[in-house]
Amino acid sequence: MYLHELLEDLKIYNTANIPTNLLVDNIEMDSRKVSKNSLFVCIKGFNSDGHDFIGESEEHGACAIIAERQIESSLPVIYVPNTVKALALLANRFYGNPSQHLNIIGITGTNGKTTMTYLLDGIFKEYGHQTAVIGTIDMKIGNQTFPISNTTPDSLFLHKHLNLMLKQNIDTVFMEVSSHALHLGRVYGIQFNTVVFTNLTQDHLDYHLNMNDYAYAKSLLFSQLGNDYNQQKVAVINIDDRYAEVMERATSFPIIPYGLSDEAFIKAKNLELGAKYSSFEVVTPQNTFSIKSNMAGKFNVYNMLAAIAVAYHYRIPIEVVKKSLQLSKGVPGRLEYVDVGQTFPVIVDYAHTPDSLENVLESLNEIKKGKILTVVGCGGDRDRSKRPKMANVSMKYSDFSYFTSDNPRSEKPQAILKDMTGHLNDKRFKVITDRKQAIKHAIMSASKDDIVLIAGKGHETYQEIEGKRYHFDDREIAKAFLEDRIRET
């Protein structure tokens, strides 16, 4: 594609300097990946700035540069106000505006995004759709699975893979959309047909100024429904959440409110919550029907209601929805049981915010027969203000807590644990810096009918320490210690 064609959507400062016959073979934001005829876009990140790598991109064969501040280069340089948004628009045009040809359903919220993508993927597949998922755990295109680095990848990755999905006859894409991605413009230019808001609780306040700023970032997804009123677009919103109104104000398209309150358009009643299941009645404007699922907890009832609301909008038959939800096994690392025949349940969950930990522990308290032993930590280089809150939640809802490392990253684990526990006077906890040893202590201390909850990392298979990732899987470690315990008895 010619450079001047690529630039048609951009606001640029130096239109007179654009060559008319310059061919662009690919777009890159990483100077190490630049090859002959690459258009190099300078992105200022958290740790590095693409403007500092112009020389490397020139050496690798770049044909032109997109920049937002003054640079020196022998190549044509096009200056724009914002290179992140420019990259999104360039990638969209280069890959043929793929989001215009796909039904893209975006899910945002603090908790429940991954579960939502799994539930919707199952429902739409059951109804015969060709689907793809972009989310925290991985990216799935049809039956293929690919690793992924961020909850919502950069715009270049997104448009490239949306184009790939089109080529593989995908018709519907479910995408987790993080507040970081919205604020940084990673999904800028993507046309969403349906957006879903799950909930908003404290997280990422190391990045956002406060909860209002965090809510505003989430609401940007709702403004991306656009203003094409010829399309049947809709916003699905958890009406029981205190920030629901912020999301509602961000769009003029129809809203489907869901929840447990009377104001909900899609609501649940007569809940029965068990250790490994939940059942409830769903009330819609047209009818009432029952759901029984293998997914436990009131928070999962909310997740299923959101999925039902989306299916309702797309007129997917109730029987299809019921069958899919009843067959769903949930999400890896979300209330995932580790069972080798022991006499007490061991559960691994991704709960890494005060609210998500509270949701899980409240659910476990409703079904416990013995004590609840919780293993939990907090990540380094993240919101410090939530650390004592995580400890408070664990102390409130657990009989005993083991506070340990999560992903300390560049911080000292001992400093993180001091932030968590420095204010505690209660003696019902132990600080064990080594996460593996903390899991061992909890499992070896458990009695019949106790519940061991290992929280914070869920599906993750690594521990990040001082810039390196080491293999670490809570599920594998718990399984090994359970087997050791059984052998010793």
C-alpha cells in the first residue's frame, strides 16, 4: 500500500512532505522488527520511547517514520499529534478495516471479563457461529489457541489478527477491553457492535488518578459504539453497580440493564448457591426460565446474566443458552478445584482485587463446613493502596491467612508484605515470603472439610521476580503437596 493512501485518516502537520510513490510493506512499532519498506511508528511507552530508536529502524530498512516530536532522520518523517492513535488508524487501514466486517463484542469491568468471553464463546458456538476470543488468558481463533501478552494487545496486533480472523471465516469476536487499553488508545478505531460492563471496584489506582478516573476510562468503550444508528448496537450494563450510570451516559444507543434488582431488564431470582454449582431463575420481558450451572458463586450469576442479556439481544434461543451454560466448566484459574482425593477442597482463583477476593470468600463461607485457610499476596509495582485492603478482606472472611508473594516484580517481597500486614493486630495469620512454602503450610495444616483457597494468580504459570519470569503454577504446586500429604498418611 502506498504511504499517502495509509495517511488519509490521519491529522498530520506536514502534508507537503509526503512522498506520493512510497510503497509500505508493513507497519512496525518495535525497531527490532523493522524490515525493508517498513513504516516505523514511534511510540512512547512506560520504559522506552520509539523516538530514541530512529537509527536502528533506518538500519533495518524503514521507508518512513511517524513521530509526535521533532527528530532527525534521513527518511521522510510525518508528524502527528498522537502516535498511539495514529498507529491504530494506520493499522486499521493497512489491514482493510477488519472490524467493519466482524461482529465485535467488547467486555470491560474490573472482574468477570474473562469469564464473560468464555461464556459468550460457548453460547455463540453452540448456535453455529464461527468465533474468536481475545483476552487475559489467551487468544482463540476457532479451535486454535495463541499466547497473548496483555489483556488487550496493542492496536497493530489487534488489527492484524482481526484481519486473520476474517480470512478464517470468523464472524463474531469477543474481546476483553482493559482500562489501560482504552486510556492508551489501543482499541482506537475498532468498531464495536455490543459492549458489556460487568462491574467496577478498586484496581489499577497506580495508573488511574482515582476511581472516577478509572470509571471514565472504562466508559470510553461505550463511546466507541459510534453514531451509526442504522446498526443494531447495544450496551449491556450491570445496573446493580454504582458506576452503571457513568457507562449509560457514555452512549446514546439502547441499553440492556441486567442484575438482581427490580430495575434490571434481565434479572435473576430464587438463587441457590452450592459448593460447585449455582441455580437460579432468569426473568426476561418475554418469559422466565431456570438455569443450573457448574459455576459457583453469586458473582458468576452476574456473569451468566450478562451473557444471557447479550444472547437475548442477538435472539439466540433460550434452549441454546441453557444448554451452553449448563455445559460450561468455567475458566481456568477461576474457582478451579485441585482434587487428588483429599478430604478437603483446595481451590485456585485469580482473585487479585479486594472486591474479587471478597466475592470468592463470601461464596466459600456460604458452603463451608470447617475452616477457610487463605493463601494470598499482592503484586509489586502496582496499586499500593489495595494491599492492606486485600489483607483486611482475607482476615475478615478467612479463619486463617497465609500472606505471601504474588508477582513481586521489581519490589522486595518483604516490603509488599509489610504494606499488607503492618496494620494488623489479629494473630490469625502468618507471613511466609516463599509462595511455594505458603501453599505447603496451608495444605499440610488443613483438616477434613476445611477449605484451602490459593488466591491471586489463578491461571498464571509464572512468577515475575526482578524482571524475569520463572515457571510457577499454583495448581501444580498444590497438587504435588496434596499427593505428598496422601502418601504420608
